[in-house]
Amino acid sequence: GTKAGNLELFDINSGSIAEVFDGAHEKSVWGISCLADNSGLVSVGGDGSIKFWDYSMAKDQSDQGGKSLTLEHRRTMKMPEDVLCVAVDPTGKYIAVGMIDSSVKVFFADSLNFYLSLYGHKLPVLCADISSDGTLIVTGSSDKNVKIWGMDFGDCHKSLFAHADSVTQVKFVPKTHYFFSTGKDKVLKYWDGDKFELLLELRSHHSEVWTLALSSRGQYLVTGSHDRSIRRWERTEEAFFLEEEKEKRLETMFDSALDEPVDERSALPTSEDGSKDAGASVAAGRKNQETVSAADTIIDALDISEHELQRISEHEKSKNDASFTSNPLLLGMSPRQYVLHTIRRVKSSDVEQALILLPFGDAMKLLSYCDIWLKDYKIEAELPCKIVMTLVRIHVDQINATPALKKLILSLQTGLQTSLKSVKTMLGTNMAAIQFMTRKKSTMDPFANNDDAHDK
């Protein structure tokens, strides 16, 4: 069927068009399905008509004088709106059509009397198929859902969020309740219609997959895509396990989420009027598997340290004469030293992204450790300064809404100022020493200036 409303009959052996039926429909032809007895086909289109065609043999117009297959129009059924797809019951009892009004109408195939209406899709129904035993009908829609219905009462057995975009085709495997679905998300999916489970995801096409066809025994299927390719998929004897397939899909989803580009504008701090400060800087790194693992490692270190501090406190309160045995996971370090050791092991380029992934409670624990490191351990100002500035920038609203944190923030401010002043003094001393050494060198070597002038 074509958008011009024509039907085209092809000779598979020669790959050529055997006959064109101009004006078969007044508008685009949206669906074609063979009758159960293979005596003809049904076509539906945008003109709201369901047309039945019979196969017949006509005299060939070639010089050989043979006969060729052709189509003869038998009857027409008019619908009030556009018909987007058609499915014929393999038992020959029913015919179902998907409407642009998001419903599915089922009729008796022999008399064309109305049988059922299926309501549930939110957008137009693009495809439908009926199982070999005539007990189930599966429909796909632009709302990205696949629905499985019972043909006896028209009840919806299950609605599945099947694809990330419109579902373009669904087909049952012959003599089973397994079915395949394709979508504009470039994916071919294999489902169990009884257990309502996704069995396999097959990714090979590079653009929308528009159609699929199954062999009579279900040993292979063919898909056609907007990437101008037709792919054949064969059934193998290799077993697959549902749990492994689920884990693979979860890993793929997780990796794709990590690979999504971060909107740099959304990461910029906001000014008082709510606008983004275009002159502000953002983190140079990006979220990846390493930063997620680093964040988990920091959280584990904070938990181990917190538990060890509780053990120490309980031991001191008990006034037990027995010696205290520290947790071997601390590697012989104190709890606070162990947290510092853990953070120092994280790549400097991954520190900021790892801190962003920390929950608010763990972030506040880390801020309290930074306060202790600055006062008691006298460590370099670079690492605690990076941690404090990153966490405060991320959680500024929650910090402002928590009065209990005011004392900690003021203490951090004092500690960072003291530490940064010492760094500034050290840099000033080094600059003064460099300038002194430069002047001394020029005094000891009176010919240096002359040599420089000669070179210029």
C-alpha cells in the first residue's frame, strides 16, 4: 500500500512490480493483512474504508500468453474515521481494526457485524495482531504502550510500557502467545504474552523500525527500518536466562544515564533574581562509573568511621579495663584519618563529581570531618577547601534551612581563613625569596645584563 492510495502487487522471484491498482483507496493505505484461508487480503486506509480483495488469475499481458496473479475487489466496509491497521483472526472468525480515535473495533469476519470495542489507548492505535488460537489480541499505539486483550470479553489482560517511542508493529509467533514488537526507538522486543514479561531486546537498526514479518513456523523474522535496511533474525538453539537479560538491560540503562550530557547551564549558581550566573564556573568533570564508585567508597568510609566512633564512645563509658580492639578495616588508622585517607585515594578530577553524588546527611558528616582536619590535623587547605566549597554550593538551600549547622559553617569559615592565610604567607615568602635570589644572581654576575642586551 502507498500513501497515494494505490496497491502494488510484486513478483518476488523477479523482484519487479507485477501490477498496480490505482485508486484502491481515496487516501493513504495504512494496513494490509491476508485472510485466514489465504483466498485474498484486506486493506485499510485514511479514507475510513475496509476493503476486501480476492486473489484471481488473469491473462498475462506479455507475449507469452500465460496467466498471472491479480486482485479483484469484493466488498467494502465504511468506518466513520481513519483506519490505521488491520488484523485478521487466523481461525477466520474475527477481523480487528485500529482507529485513529485510539480504539480498536472487532467484527465478525463473515458477516462484518460488530462484536467488540477495545478502549484503553490514549493515542491512535498503529498496529494489532491476533494469536493463532484466536484467544488474545495485542495492540500497539503512539502512546508507547502495548496492550494484551482477551478476545472472549474484550478485557485488557495487561498494559505494558513497551518502547521509548511509538509502537509501530506487533506480531504473534505462530501457535504461541509469544510476540514481537517494534518501535520508533530502533528496538525489536520479544515478549511473553501469558506472563507479561520482556524476554529479549534486539538492537541492530540505526533508525525507526517500521515493520516486521514472521515466517509461518516462527523460525525467523524480517524487520524493515527507516535506515533503508531489511534485517533477517533467525531463531537459535542457544538458551538464554531471564535474570541475566534483566541485568543486562539494567546495566545498559545505567550506562546510558551516565553518558547523558549534563546541562551546564543548570549547574550554574543562581543569582538573587533567579537567573543563571553566566560568569560562574562549574565542575570540570562528568559523572561516570568511576565517580559513582568513588562516591560509594566515601559513603562506606563514613559509615565505618561513624560505627567505630560509637564503639569507642561505648568503650569509654563502660570503663572496661580490657584493651579496645579497633576495626581492621581502618588499616590501623583512627576513624577520621581513615576517611581522609579514603578521599585522598580518589582521583582529583573525580572528587567534585563524587561529592555531588553524596546524600545530604553524609555530606554534613564530611563537613564536620573537614572542620576537625583543619583544626587538629593541620592538613593542606586545598582538599578541605574543595570539599567545603563543593558541598556548600550544592546544599546551600538545605544548609540555610537547618539552623543547627550554623555553628559548623562558622567554624569552617574560621578554619579555612586561617589555613588560606598561611598558604598566602607561604606564597608571599616564596615570591620574596625568588626575587631576592634573582637580584643576588644579577649582582654576582655583572656581565649578565650586557649579555642579555647583546643577545637582543
